[in-house]
Amino acid sequence: MADHYEVLGVDRAASQDDIKKAYRKLARELHPDVNPGSDAQERFKLVTHAYDVLSDPKAREQYDLGGNGQGFGFGDIFETFFGAGPQSAGPRSRRERGQDALIRVEVELNDVIFGRKREMEVDTAVICETCQGTCCTQGTQPITCDICKGAGQIQRTVRSLLGNVLTSSPCGSCHGFGTIIQSPCTTCGGQGRVRARKKISIEIPGGVETGVRLQLQGQGEAGPAGGPNGDLYMEVKVKHHDVFSRSGDDLLATLEIQMTDAILGTDVEIKGLDGPVKFEIRPGTQSADVVTVKDRGITHLRGTGRGDLKIGIQVVTPGKLDAKQQELIRQFAGVRKATPPTLTTFQQSMFQKLRDRFLNI
């Protein structure tokens, strides 16, 4: 293959300005709009490739040292001699795997008790419906590159310290694909995919927590030229709930009861996240006592079964009593041998006691 300097008709010591002037002159003479002949088209491609290499200072330096202007070095020489060089790789495929994507999804606390399915829209790359990933205008197809003859590589002999060496580099005309798309699809611009919003169905598994990432295989971006989709990763955030909170797979709540209910006991029914919950307040219940309702918490993410619902009790002391109510309380105090107020061990606040009970049960 002809030397790049010979193709442009310049000396090896030519300046960048000289190289640019030579390229512009040849490009005007050989451009297909001016000179439609097949020989002129091939020369135009060679001139363009030579200019691409010599106009880049680093690529030119490598080329002058015996490389091809695209990172050629001793390793390439070694691979060439032993049959593992780029020339044996063949043309590269236009089809590539699409990129993975990450989305963040907010879910309600009750959604993670059993899990649920939901639909959502994502902005992503999808296969072009016009060309169905072929990248070509309907009725056309890629043609074999007339420079590399479909190999995707250009071989040339260069002089080096080791003598004449056969090197290989990606074809500058087809960019290593071995084919050229003469009529690209106008919808996708020859990419085989377009940006669009699409609906996807996702499943929120029971037991997920904030920060958990779930992998949805094949739901990521479509690959170029009809390549396979990447994966979609979904990062979960569980929204705050005004009544219930979470500790692992247990649900926590606080229930206020009247003093009389704490003394006498009562049956209670509350509205849980997954339906009514019934339990008993035993006589003599104290503030910071915890009632545990088994298997009414969150489904375990790994394994079977559910956590518990733990309800902390807060006894409410009446603040204002009328005369009749005060008299009844005095009668109650009179018939009950109450312990007089005495100093005792330091007690934590109601909130602290309740929190510790939740954690230690």
C-alpha cells in the first residue's frame, strides 16, 4: 500500500500547513461531486485516510516510527509474526450490546409487605421500527467496502529496525466494519435504534428496603444495529409512613389508650397496612409495654414467612376532670391502698423506653 506522504505528495518533513494544503488541493480534484470516476473515488478515500493520520501529531509520530498511526508498536509486530495480530481479527460487527441503565423507584411501605407489580415509563434506546435495526433504508443493505474488500483491515508493509514488517490497521473507509451503508435509515440515522419512552412492567418483591438494587435482565437500552439489550437496574426507595415504621422485617407502631383501658384491659381493633388487626390490652398494662402481633409484619426478602407487628402502648392520663369525675377518682384512691410517692431508680423517658423495648423484644 502506498506511503501516506506519497499519497498526499508531500515530503516527510512537511509542516502541518503543507499537509493541509496538499489535502485540500487533492480533495477538490478527487471529490465525487467533481470527479465521479471509480478510480478517483478510491484515491479520494486513500487521500482522506492519509490526511487523518498525518494531521494528528501523535498518530503521525507513531507512523514515522514504523507504526500505522493508530497505536502500532512492538506488540503489534510480535502479534503479526505469530499470527495473532489485528489482521486476523476480521471485520468488527456493527451489532453491539446496549448499555445498562439505572432508575430509582419510590414505593409505599405497604407495597413491600407482600410485593406488587407496577408499570412505569422509562426514557431509553429502543430498536428503530423503520429499519428494524438494519440501519439501512428499506430495500437496501450494506455493501462490501471497496478499499478493504470486506476485511475491515488494511495491510501495509513498513520499514523498521527489524526490516520490512507487515502491519494491519482498521480500514479508514469503513471504520473496520468491512461494509459501508450507502443509504442510512433516515429515522435512526443509520444507528438501528432511537431514543423513546417505553412502558415496562416491574415487580417489587416483598421485603425490599431503601437502597436495594434489583436487576431486570434485557430491559436496558437496545444495542446499535439491532444488538441485544443491556440490563436495567432499579434502585428502591421506600417512602416514609406517618403511622408505621420499619425495623428489619418488623413493623412498629404506637397506640394511645385511656387510663381506664390500661387498668381494666380491653379488646382493640386497628387498621393495619394489610387489613384489620385485632389484639388484647391486658389489665394493668403500663406505658412502654409492647404488644406483639405475630406474622403481621413484612415478608422476608429471602426465605419464607413474615416479620411481626409490634405495638408500643402509651397510657394517656386525663388532663381535665369535672367535679364528678374527680370525686370518683378520690373514691377509687380511698379504697385502694396505693403506694405513696417515693424516689426510685432513674427512669428513661417514655420515648426512650419504648424504643428500647422495640429493639430488645
